[in-house]
Amino acid sequence: MRWLKTLLVLILAIVFLFCGWTFATLNTEQVSIDLFFITLPQASLSLWLMASFVMGGIVGVVVSSLVVMLLKVRLQAARRKIAAANKELDQLRTASLKHSA
């Protein structure tokens, strides 16, 4: 079963590389990107599109990592509250047993 997964990953990688190579060779028109404050130098359309795709992926990973870290912090705070509540509950249980004895 592992060989099948490896084969599928290899086939997908080859397909993506072929699509990227074809995309790069078919989109060689030189364009410059005009942002609000700066104008980026001329490069092929495929280069700018691939660069924006990669930058979008990097930004997505960074933002999702920040969200995950925030959720982990909140989870740790909730676990501390639960532990404190359980400790207080145990103290109240032992206190009620001492008073009844």
C-alpha cells in the first residue's frame, strides 16, 4: 500500500511540474506590475503569477500558524482553569467529609 501512495505522489509531482513548465513557456510576455506606490520591474507574466501564488501560500501558512498558536494559548488557559476547578472541587469534597465525620 505504501508503494501505491509513493507512486501517486510521484505521478502528481510530475504532472504539476509539467503543468508549471508548460505554463512558464506559454506565458513569456513581459509585463511590469504597477502597485500603488511602486512599479515592479518587467518580467515574464508566468514569473509574476508564480511569485504571487508562492507569496499567497507563504502568507496563508503564516496566518494559519498564528491562529493555531493563539488557539493553543487559549487551550492551555482553559486547561489551567479546569485544573484549578478540579483542585477546588477535591478540596470541597474532602472538607465536607471532614465535617461529617
